[in-house]
Amino acid sequence: MIKFFRHIRQRLLSENKFRKYLLYALGEIILVMIGILLAFQVSSWKEQRDNKKLELQMMADLNSEFRNNLTKIKASINQYEGTEQAIRLLMSKMKASPEVLKHINSDSLIAIAIDVFDYRPTQNTLTEILSTGNLKLISKDSLKYKLLDWSAELNEINEAWLTLDDFNQRMVIPYLTENASMRNIDKYSLMAWEEKSKFEIDYNKLFHDLKFENHLDNLGWSVVNYKMVLDRLELVIMDIIRLTDD
């Protein structure tokens, strides 16, 4: 094709048709420019098509990831509702008579109260989207804002967890180690001891100790605070699922 155009230009020059040569050269330049523009447009269309395909895939992956996170957070909320109930029941028995205390399983309730764990969502898809800069490909601004809300709420829940875990590990468990039987308590947790401790535990003394009541109150506050953040996080998850369902 290039040889063909070159042959025409040489023929026009040899025939001293300079004006026609200029017009032809100008036309040739215009054709080249049109070709470049068309190639650029085709490339742009292809890029837009590929970006749209990638966006749809990201939306599907986010939807799947956050549905999994919703299942996890519902389990966490249920667990913390049980934790709160156990703490409230223990608090209601403070200064109760020995006869009343005989009818509750204090070790089981304490085991539930101190068996706390942090919520750990899956974030593989979101992390990849953020690290590759592909967040800009998501056309829904409302979804972008919700993903930012998610990151903010995660920071909040991490802080709430650190408060809860620190108090539980630094104050509650050391107190129980000195004033109760961890073996009896762990009978209802991971250790699942078949036999109770051979040491006598004075539960009447435990439930008449102001320090025990204060520890339960502070633990209860930390648990309720953590659950409140979980509830907010659940709403964000549900919004993200809704926005990625299309």
C-alpha cells in the first residue's frame, strides 16, 4: 500500500503536476489522520468494553464476599447477644442468697461472659480493588461511598475490640483466676473438662464482692459497645449487597 502511494506521488512529480501533487499529499495526510482517529476510537471502545466487563466482575465478587461477611456478622451478633444475657443474669444474682445461687450454673454463665472473639470479615476482593486502583471503574458513586463507610466502621470495630479484649484479659480473667476456678469455668469452653476442680469455691463470697460486680459491669459495657458497632456494620454490609445485586 505504501509503495502504491509512493508510485502515484512520483508519477505526479514526473509529470510536473505539482498542484495535484500537493492536493494528493494533503488528502493522503487526511486519510492517515482519519485512520489514526478510527484506530484510537476502536481502542477506546475496546477499553470501555473491557472496563465494563471488569466492573461487572468486581460487583459480582463484592456481592459474594459481603454475603459471606453477612453470615459471619450475624453469627457474631447472636454470640454477643448471648454474652450480654449471661452478664445481665450474673449481675441480677449479686448479693443473692446461697439458696438462690444453688439454682444457677455460675461457671457456665461466666464461661459465656468471658468467651469473646473479634469479628474478622473477608476482604480479599475489596483489598485487590483498592490496591490496583480499580475503585475508579465502579460507576455507582453510592457504592463507592458505602465501601468507604465500611472501612471507617472497620476501624471503629477494631478499636471497640481492643477495648473489650484488653479489659477481659487484663482485669476480668486475672480476677477470676484468683477468686474462682478456671477449671470449672473451662469445663464449658474449649477445654471441656470432664471433672470439676477438687477445690471448694465459695460462690456466695464471689457474688457478694463489689469488685466482681464492677468487673461484670465494665465487661458488659464493652460487650454492648462492641455489639452496637457490629449492628452498624451489618447495615453497611446489607447496603453493599443491595448495591451490588444489579
